[in-house]
Amino acid sequence: MSAQKVKPKVAFFDFASCEGCQLTVVDALQTHLDLLDAVEIVNFREASSERREDYEIAFVEGSITRPYDEERIKRIREQAKVLIALGACAHTGCVNAMKNLLPPDEVRRYVYGDCAEWYDTYAARPLSAVVKVDVEIPGCPIDKEEFVEVVKALLVGKKPPIPDYPVCVECKLKGNVCIFHVGGICLGPVTRAGCGAICPTYGDGCEGCRGLIPHPNENAMEEVLDEVGLTLDDIMHYFTMFNAYREVEDGKWAQR
């Protein structure tokens, strides 16, 4: 009789986030029971009371916003053979990083009032700013089918199929009318695809929740904006919804 194959041990963790990406994972597992047969989940607060630290693969949702977070993610990184940033908060810093646009003391006073000094916090950062990240699953929340494909790829030792082209490609494949042509604003020309262009398909402009594509063509974006009488300054606040960390780090926000 052949020996039973050892299942990879998987854990899920969360930092500053709404935990919507983990709920999407729970949703995905309900319709892809084959994944539950392929792995052993040893830590997943949203779905199980079990807490073990012998995991090999770590899915981490949320951004790093305080010194304790930094210590904890480093411990997770040390244990995990593979670490996956789960969703926009872990991938780009997401809406949490909007606080980086203001002085940290001002933000603490605004949120906590007279108790501001009780809370030890600093500028929000994506996981990759603190530890090495092996795979990033973009989105706010993640796409459950993309999550399934990433897990399947990891289990067979392949590189996960995360798109590196813009949302505009998916819009064209769907035959969508360009949001700019109907008086809207859209970050599709510079945002990573993989969402099926869901927002433009239903009439809303892309706000960049999947982060920017590698080496975005800003000149092409400026040409698109010029055609509709807009400039990058006119739409800069759209970039900061999900990509404030990058804007601040690149110095683009300070240059405005």
C-alpha cells in the first residue's frame, strides 16, 4: 500500500484590514472543495478555532501600521516557506495608506482625540515594504477564482498566473464603451487587470484597487487624459484611494 501524500500546511493571518479578502477565501472554499482535500489549514481565525504554528504557506491580509505588526509579520515570514500578500491592503497598503498623506501626529489626534498618545502607530505599509513577499494577489476584495488559480499553481510548483497588462485590455475584450468617452474617469490604462474589468463593465471607472501594472505607460495615460481635457493633477486623488503608499514613496504627492 502506497504511503499517503503529506498535505502542505496552510495558515491565514490578518493585519490592518476589513478581512473581506479572507471572507472571499471562505466563499471560494465552499465551491472548490478539492482545495480543502489538497491542503491542511492549521490557522485561519475566520473559519476555525485551530491555532498551529507549523505552517509552510502563509496567506496574509492587511497592511503594517504599527511596530508590533512589523515584529509579527517577520515571525510569520521566518516560519513560512511561501508568503502570499492577500488583497490590496497587503499588496499596496490600500485605503489604510491614505493616512500617509498627512502628518502622523495629526492623523492620530483626528482619530483618537485626547487618547492619541495611547496608540502606537506609524505610516501604513504593504507587506513587501517590511518582508519578502513571494506572491501577491491583488484586489479589494480579491477575486475568488483568481485565488483558486493561485493556490492550484502553488501546489504544483508553478508561478501563479497574475496578469501584468492593464484593465483596458479586459474592457476591449468585453466590448465595453470607454468610461472616458461617456464623461467618466478611469484608471484602467495603468491598473493591473484580472478583475474582468468589473467596475467599467457596470459603468463605474476603475479606481486602481489591483495596483499599477509594472512600468505603467504614463505618457499614454496623459494622451488619453489630454483627449478628454484632463490632466494627471485633475485625477490624482483617484490614485490615492488604493495607491497612496506608492504615491508618497515616489514623491508624486509632494510634487503636486
